Amino acid sequence: MSPEGVARCRAAWARLAGRPACVVHGDPNLGNVLVTARQVALIDWDEAHVDVPDPDLVLTGNAAGLDDGAHDVAAQASAAWEAAVCWDDEYSVKRLAEVRAV
């Protein structure tokens, strides 16, 4: 990753400073969420770790109900995380392009 990309990712994560940490799923995409009429379940926990939960809450249609500011911070942090952990493929290049300079 370029130094400029690293700086953008670190700036996105810095906006989460001071938030409480917990165990997070790490990859809450639609393929990892099972929904029935009676329950919701998360599967595929291989990316689970201790972190702030905000990036995991960037769900389709803002299903977590974050306000605009919190959603923006979480979305930027999520894009930065995906760019950093998957670097050197088309998807991560696309995600890094979504991380704004702060």
C-alpha cells in the first residue's frame, strides 16, 4: 500500500479512538448472516477479533440505525480495514478508493 493510502487508513481508524472495544465478527456481509422468521445468526467467525464494533455495524441499508455522522465514521473505518487486510487485489483497491483523506 502506498504511504498516502496508509495515512488515509490510519486517519479513518483514528476517528474511532476512545470507543469501547468488544469481540466483533469482522466480516458481517450478507453471506455470513442467516435470517429466519424466528432468529438471526452470524456464521463464519474466522475474522473475529477484539476491536471497536462500529465497522461491523455498517450493514446494508444502515440496518444498525446509525446516525449520519456515526455511519460515516464507521463506513470509512470499515473500508480502510478491508483495504488493509486484503491489500493487492481489485476489491481492496476499490475499498481504499472509498477512504477519504481526513
